[in-house]
Amino acid sequence: MSERILVGTRKGTLLVERKSGRWRPRLSGHAGAGVNFAAADPESGTLWAALGHGHWGAKLSRSTDGGQSWEDAAPIVFPEGARYLGTPLPSEDGQVGATVVRDATVLKLWTLAFAPGGRIYVGTIPGGLFVSADGGESFELNRPLWNHPSRGGDLFAGEGTGHTDWFGTPASEGEFAPGIHSILVDPRDTERVLVAVSTAGVLETTDGGKSWRSRNQGMINEYQPDPTAEWGHDPHAIELCPGQPDHVWQQNHCGVFASTDGAATWEKVDCLEQGVHFGFPVAVDAEDGRTAWLVPGKADMQRMAIDGGLFVARTEDGGRTWTQLREGLPQENAFDVVYRHALHNHGDRLAFGSTTGNLYVSEDRGESWHTVANNLPPIYSVRFA
């Protein structure tokens, strides 16, 4: 099992290493800068961090020496003429105004994913999927997804259809724009990739990004006029089981969904009686696609632990039943919120971090937890490396 965890925080990248039976965190780089996501390329070992500088904007950083030093990577920029249909921030009564055409600039680097042969994916706000085929030396926008009919067609060539089914997310300061926060590469076939968009839903390519189709059948959006519409869904995170890739899990704004057919269809599997409904992250066992973990929250407008007690929810039967795992976690006055990238698993180990700067690790599949650190900056990303 991995003896190292990369943690992206509001004020830098932390490296947490297990030595003499204890996990010890230290600042690895990017002091004072927001780190939206940090992860290791499993093929090259290079560490990557997606930064959100308050002054310098979005930048990609990498380390080839295990986090001892970091350097700027190739810039992620939209090509000239890239535009998208955006919407203004919703009003107090939830109404969204008419769409407008906006020039595309990178507001946020939100996630990264890796595939063999030096391929790296980066998801951004507003809704861009950037791909590198050379280990991160250069990146190119995937235009078939950017020009997809669901978001208004090809605005490079003209005005498009004037209609978009990709709506905004409040995950970036400034514009209300859609974002790609989850990228899954099928370990059986690297030409097959799933992405999740807030707010639009899940899309799939089976030809390396040349074409894309929706994968939203069975999903429910409770606040849409048609809850089962093809588009307009708000997945918070998706993860698949590497050993059984047809098992895909989703923590959604409107509940928990699971798929056993590679995201072709989804089934709602939450359990309100166990507090399993709203939340952001999901982790899936590497071999058993029926086993998954969540860190539930109270509600969208009350982002805190449920009734003041923090717990991790686990299912081992595909979501038919859930168990609350609380041992070692605070059960009073807990205001922890765990963001979509801040829960991860490797073997029997799990780790998660919260917006209140607490980092927890389990060595026994979530049965018990111990505190690695308190008083850290707000934690955005946790990944074993």
C-alpha cells in the first residue's frame, strides 16, 4: 500500500508520509497558493498540482523529484476564438437569465487524470477538457467535447444553436460557468473516457475523444421541471472500480447513484435513514465494484456534518445497505465538509480531509480512524501517491 499522500489545500501542497507507523505532514510546495488538485502520474511518478493563484490565475505545476522542488508546467490556455454559452448567476429565487456568448479563459484547473503512454487530461472551468499526449509538455483542447451539441455546437465557426444544456457551478469565483471535475479512463481500453460536468451530467467517449455521448439515463434532478431529462444533472464526483470498470459510482447533488453497466444506466441507491444522500466525494474499492465509501453532508445550504457528528458511509452490496463508520471521528460540534476530491482509498487504507483543516486516515477500510492533523488550511484534494 502507498506510504504517501498528496494533499492540496488553500495554502499549498502538503506531502504526508508514513514513517515509524505514523503519518507526518509537511509543506511540499506552493506556499500560500490554492491547490485545487494534486496527484501522482502512476506511470512516470511525476507529481502534479493544479494551482489557483489569487493574483496569477490558474497554473499547472509539477515535480519530478518526489516533491522536493516544483516547476511550472506547460500553460493551459484556450485557443483563439474559443467561446461558450454562459448564464448569469441565479437570482435569489433561483431563476437563471438568458444565455450569453462569452470568450473562454481558464477560470479554474479542477482535476487531472492519467493514462499510459504519457497521456494526461485536465478538466477546467469553463467546461474544457485539455489533453496532453507527451507527458505534459503541451496540452490541446478537445474540440469535439467543447463543440458538443448539448452546449450549443461549434462557436468557433459561428453563433451555434443559441441553446446550452451546460449550466454553471459556483465552484469558481467570478463567472457562473460549467466545469469538468471528474475524468475516468477505462483501464481496459484507454480510448474510453468518462467525464462529469457540473452542471450537465456524465459524458462518454469510446474513440479517444473524437465523439461524445450522454450517460445520464436513470439519473434524477429534483429541481428540474423534468427530473429525468437527458441533460442538466449535477454530479459532484464519479469514480469507477479499476478491477471491475463497469461498476461506476456517483455522488450527486440529488443523491447517490450507482451503475453496473459502465454508466449506460444509473440507479439511485441512497438511504436517508442512514444519512446517505447529499455529499461531494465517493471512493470505490479497487477490486470489488459493490464496495464504496462516502462522507455525507447535511444539505447544500447547510454544509456541515449531520447533527454535529462526522462519519463515513460504506456499502458492500452495491448500495442496498449502508453502514455508518464513526470510530475515531468527532461526534460533537463537527462542521467538517469534505469536497469532491478530498476522499481517496488505496488497498485497505482511506484518507479524507475537510474544509476545517482536519485530515483523517483509516488503515482498516474505514472501521476506525485516526487524526493525522488539525488546523491545516481548508483541504481541497487528497490522493494517495
